Amino acid sequence: MTGRHPPWLRVRAPGGPGFAETTRTVRELGLHTVCEEARCPNVGECWGHRTATFMLLGDTCTRNCGFCAVTHGRPLAVDPEEPGRVAIGVARLGLQHVVVTSVDRDDLPDGGAAHFAATARAIRERVPACRVEVLVPDFKGRLASVAEVAGAPIDVFNHNVETVPRLYRRARAGAGYDRSLAVLRAARSARPGLLTKSGLMLGLGETEDELLHVFEDLRQVGCDVLTLGQYLRPSAEQLPVERYVPPDEFVALRRRAVALGFRHVEAGPLVRSSYHAWAHVPPC
């Protein structure tokens, strides 16, 4: 699909004191954010509220998913000081809920699980009241890695299925739908009661029936929270948008998902995994 974005996808330009402070903190501490690397359309709103999704393990991914703008190639060595710097950033920004994600690191024996766990511990030690949400890769299906992250002091375990099974070969090279479901199931098994979460992008060519089947699969593995947002092509190098889904369809899909038993469903054209993440968790 070509042409301009529909009017419901307009966002305000970044700016304001909160945006400036978040930018300064990220730069001074040498951190990466998925907000920038993935060219998120909500960066102005979230950074304006002093909220950011920190991206661990560098800015280079070992995979090359068709929808993603993050640089792919051979990543640098793991920085053992990064968990501490992330914790300092959380404290400096006064965050009450932080989301921590990473690039895929298939070059590491544990896929980066120990680094996630170390970051969660560092945040909890420095800012005990801050809720920690992790958005993890699939660790190539290593269930020991899933258990290590689930056992860390986190509040939400998030792993995105991203799209429907039929589109995996085109959109998620190197990943597997059943593997992603197994990751979510294993997190719940490793720590019963842990809040689990997943998300999908719409507009890649999926059908409503396919989406509903995914919703059902997610509920069967105990997924609590679901996010649904519009896929936006980051650049000409990524997959094209097949369809812009209007807001009323997101409303209808949210109703269908809530009826299946999800505790919370965040659905809308500009929704991303960490958008309004603090609202996905029951109050302390």
C-alpha cells in the first residue's frame, strides 16, 4: 500500500522538558531505547511523560525480521555495566514502571537471559518501588533461559507473537509461532501468578479469523495482557503495509479479546507493546 497515512495515525512532534530530560539521560548514560531504534511513533508522548523502553545488549540484532528497523549484523560484546546504568536511568527519571527489552542475541549461549535478570535485580535494588516489565526475545526456545528471567524480580513477562502463523516466514525469519507460545507457557509454569503479556501488529495481511485463533492460543497458554497496534513501515527496506486498520475495528477486536478472558487489552492504531504499560498492571 502506498500513499499518506490516514488521519488517525497523526502524532505530535517530540518536544517539551520531559522529552529533553529523557533524551539527556539516555545520552549521558550511553543507553539504547527501542523508542529510537525501532522508530516508534509514540516517542514524543512517552518521553514527554519521562517514560522509555530501554533496550539491552547493544543496538545490533542477530536477526533480520521483515517488519523491524533495528540494525542487524554482528553485535558487540555484552557490557556487564549496562544493568547498573539502566538502574541509574530509572532512578534519575523517577520511573514507577519501566520496560526493558533487547535485540535478539542468538550468538549468546543463553540468548541474554542472565543480562535481563541482572538488570531487573539492579533496578529493584536501586528503585525498590518501580515495577519492572521485560519484553524478551524467544531465546531460540531455551526454556532454562525463560525460567531464569521469570525467576528474576520482575512484575510482567512480555513476549510478542507479533503476527499470525501464516505470515511468520515473511515477517519473523528465524522465529516460530509455536516456539513463542511455548515461551509464554514456560514463563507461567516457572512462576505461577506472574503476569504474562503478548502483542500483535495488524495490517500485514492477516484476517480476522486468524487473529481470533491467535487470541485463543494466547489464552490457552495463560496470557493475561494483549496489545494490538497498527504496523507502520519504518522505511522502504521493511515490509509494506497491506492495510490500515481503522480505529473502530480495533475497538471490535478488543471486545472479542476481552470476552476470551484477557485481564487487559490495549488496542488502537498507535498502540505498541509498552504504550501505557503502567496501566496494564493492577495497582500495587
